[in-house]
Amino acid sequence: MAYFHKNLTQEKWNSMRIENQILNTASELLRAKNWMAKKDDVYMRNSLDRAFELIDLTIMDRKKWDNSRLGELLKFREILGEFYIGLNKNVGQFAKLIKALLSFNKISYQVEI
């Protein structure tokens, strides 16, 4: 059972289409971006905590995420960690990171941020 998304189980997450997984994660990241722009570290980290939870659920969905895409997702998680610990607070670069997540799927890539 997820900690932040209380009613979300691994099975429920796995039943979602890949673009829905990506878009749900991206929505948390967009919230984080908005809080970053407002220089509110507390709310930004809360949004990132929720995004990390969704990313971790995604990583565990091995049926959709094969080895090559899984490696990209793990690298994405690592870069996101730099924003979390404050090594990078550039809103423009964070927006590029969100776009990189959206590019994991051709449907989600069409979303404008």
C-alpha cells in the first residue's frame, strides 16, 4: 500500500496504462515545479515525495517497463533526487526533466507543460 496515495496499491497502479502512470507522476512534478518557482521548499518536497512514490510504483511494474526503459526511469529518479536535496533549484531545468518523463511514451509526450 502506498504511503501518500492511501488507496493506491501496486496492483491498481500496474493496471493503469503506461501513459496514465506517466501523466499521474508528471502532475505531481508539475506541482513541485510550481512550488519551486514560488520558493516554497516544504510544499515542493511534499510534491516530490508523492512523485517518488509513484515512480517507485512504476519501477515495480516490470511488465510494462523493460530493462532499457527501466534503466532510463532509474536515471530519471536519480536526477530528480538532485532537485529533492537542493543541488539543483533551476525551474527551467526541472521543466525539462518533466518533459523527459513525458517523452517515455508517445501519447504522454504530446502534453504541453
